Amino acid sequence: MEIFKVNTHRKHLIILFALCIVTLIPFLGLIDYHTKGEPREAVVAQSMIEKGTWILPVNAGGDIAYKPPFYHWCVAVLSIPFGEVTEFTSRLASAVWCIAMVIMFYMFYSKRSSSYQAFVASIILLTSFEVHRAAMNARVDMVLTALSVMAVIKLYIWWENGMKGVPFWAVMFMSGAVLTKGPVGFLLPCASCGLFLLFNGVNFFKALWKLGYVAILSCILPILWYYLAYQQGGEEFLALVKEENIDRFTGDMSYSSHERPVSYNFVTLIAGYIPWTLLLVISLFYLPYNSLKKYTAGFFTHIKSWFKGLDKVNLYTLLVILVFLVFYSIPKSKRSVYILPLYPFIAVFVAQFIIWLKERSYKPFRIFGWILTSVCALVFAIMAYIKIFGFNSPSFLKPKTAHILDIYVDALNSISWFILPIITIIALIGSIYFFIVKRNNKKYNPIYLVMGIVVSLQLFLDGALQPAILNTKSIKDFALEVGKIVPEGNIYGYINDRLMRFYIVNFYTHDRVKRFQIENPEEGYVLIADKCFTKDFIPEYGDAFEIEPVLRTRHGESDLRDYITLYKFKKK
């Protein structure tokens, strides 16, 4: 029996690792930069490699990076073997840390619950929309999430071992988290563990002492970096640190930053767990409400009893969720990626519920599977129709809307016939076979079946549909052409907004875009968005410069949400 358990554990681990690789790594470089966030982070790593500024890189004509450099160090190190920072290498750091998190998550819970439950929870985590998206983005959020989650796990293991010695890996993970996004990297893991210690009867002062020195150790490396960065950046660096770490939390930032109500966190959690949210909604129609009636009377008494009945690892999981959720509900600034560390721990309870549901009814899984299969079939039918019969934009659409629609249709038409049917046909045949032919055969686990369909749909989206659609929004071709027109020297950018830059063009031209207002050049080439040109540039500089357009973007879906033109200028 023990050998069987080991084999099952190893089988789940191999399958999970393979799915992590297959669903993430092959698709990282397929989508060109089309938003401001990714090239803004990637150019920092680019600056580290090309200019050797590893402590406090400055880019975009004088900008200090908003976040500490651990993520950018990871990107730079992973890019060196390739010779340059690319879309693939800049996203590889997020994917690698996500895979590390998922594997550690599985290893941790499989030893404390069951291999089956941990495997289900890990797949739910890996395929949830928000986690999957963050794992394939060149942003700091997934790295911070992975380091925070791994630190939380290592702190629990430290507690299991009697809190003896120093939890070395917890300290290192928290140090990395602080060097990714600031003090929150050690505060939340330590707060979660501290609350758990108090619930387990540990003396308050002992818990404070134990976690206090762990927190201090976690800050040694970050403090060293902050000191070296201050030597280079001075008061400007300190002001940025204060605004990003203190003013963001208190709502005193000098600019509006994603200010939203508390309800936003709950809405994004529901949306972030798509497609599994849909299964949970379907399950509401199949719950045994008659047997649940006895819990409606004395509801809080039953909740209290349930809470007391939790085993240690489930209690720890629940407390981590509460600490992170409460903390990120306090600041005015809220984004869906801030609460990413919640997803692994919520996945534990989602998996427990789904396994419980499977023992009572197959119908929710059958409906869920058919909905996903229908989505696959519908997408396939639309794309096949476009390929066979073509598509003309309706005459009632505005010219701009019709133009954008035509671009999207051309993109869909570019997807090859080989890629188009393979995923949808597999999902359709699988659904018909398992949900109709074998629907009464208990040998087939419906959880595994719907997971297979989810993964198939995800592969199709990442490998074909998203690259085709999102690349139409990129201005990479424009940026590369700008680089050919101005092969060396400065390119200038004029934007009447202190927070915005030409991030995409700046990355693809290797950080050569300088700020026009600061450099005050007498001649050269300048990038200007249409609205800014007529509203700001002409009134301020129109009489002082001769200016002529050279190159213009094909569409207004740039990182500035407007058409961008490259102008040649010379002072009169």
C-alpha cells in the first residue's frame, strides 16, 4: 500500500510538472508587447545588461525603476544566454517562478492531505485565469506571489519542526519578495505565521521574538540594496520609495493609482478563477439543500464549530487567506494582481469542495464540460466560416470601428487550418465519449475530464487565438521601423504627462527615447501622439521648429491609446 501511494504521488508530480511546462513555456514569446507595463519592466533588465547598471538602472530618459530590482535581475540573468532581452526571456522569469510555486505547493499539501487533493488544487491554481495570465506576463507580480507563497509554506514547516534555528529558505524567499516589491514581502508572510502561532497557543511575546528576528534577517539583503541605491539615487530615490510603499498604502500618492472600493477584490477573485468559477456556480443547483437546512439555524455556531474542527494545515491556509485579503482591502489602490497570493490557498478549499461534489453528483461536471466544449466548437465554427466565406464589416459601423474589426478578422484568418481544429476536435470527442458513452462508468473521474478540456482550451487560446488577436494591437513593426530610420543616437518623445512614456518604442530601440522637454534638442526625430500634437506641441513649439511627419502607426491601439507619428524636426 505504501509503494502505491509513493507511485501515485510521483505520477501526479510528473504530470503536474509536464503540464506546467507545456501550458506556459512554448507560448511566452508569441505575443509582441502591446501594453505599457511589460516593456516598462523589460527595458530595466535591458539597461542592466547593456549599460551595467545592476543596482539602480535608469531608463526612458531619466526614470528610476518603480520597483526594486529582483525581478529585473532574474530577467537579465535568464536573458544573458540568449544575448538580449526579448519577449520570451522577459516573461520567462514569471513562468519559472510560477512553476516553482506550483510544484512546492503540491509537495507541501500532498504530504499533509492527500496526493489526489493536492493535485486537483494545483491544476485549479495553474489553470485559473489570473494566475495563468500573470505567469505569462513580464511583470513583477508573479515573482512576488511565488516568493510570498513559498515563504508562507516554509514558515509552516519551520513551525512543524518546533521553530528551531533559522528558517533559511523562508528568509531567502522573503528577502527576494522585499527586493521585488518592498516591505510587504516580509510583512504578510510573518503576519500570517504569527496569527497562526497565536491560534495555537504560542505566547504572544515568544511569537513576536521568533518572527521578529526572522523578519530582521529577511531585511538584511534588501537594506544593503537600499543603501547602495540611495548612494546613486539620493533624495529622488527616497521620495520614490516613500510614494510606492507608504503613500500607496495610505492613499497619499501624488497621482491617482487604481483607486477602487473593497468589493473590487471580491469581484476580481471571482473573475480570476475563471473557468472554475463557472463550475462552482453550476454546483449551486446540485447542492443537497434539504440536508443543509439543519445548518441554517445557529449558523454562526456551526461556523465556529467548523473553524475549531479544522486541522492545522487547513487552519493555517484559512488564516493566510484572511491576512492577505484584509491587508489588501485597506489601501485605496487595488488591482487584481495584488491579491494573487490568495489564489493558491483558496484553491485548496475549492479542490476540497469539488472532490466533495464529485462524490454526490456527476451532473455539474457534465454541464461544465459541455459548456467548455461548446465554446471550443463555436470559436472553431466562427473561424472556419471566416476562412471559407470571408467577412465584410457591416456598413452601419463607424469607419474606425470597421477598420479595427477588419484587422481582427485578418488576424483570425491567419491562423492555420492545422492548429484550428486540433484542440476543439479533441475536446469535442473527449466530451462525447466520457459524458455520453461512459457517463455511468464510475471508473472515469469527471474532475480529470474537465481538467483535460480546460487545458485543451487554454492551449488553443495561448498558442493560436491570443497571439493572432493581440499582435494586431502591437506597434512593434512601427518601433522597429523607427529604429531603422534613426539607427543610432537619441530619439525624442514628447508627452505632456509626467507618468507616461513611449515604452514600446523605447524597448525595441534599446532605450534610446529621451524626453523632448528635458533634452531641448535643436534637431532630430520626435515621437508624438495625435492628440498631444495638436493640443500641446503645436501651441508650445509650433513657431520655433520646422516639423514634418515621417512615419505613423497603422492604428491607434498603441500603449498611449492613440496614433503615434514620428516627426523630423529642426529649430528655425
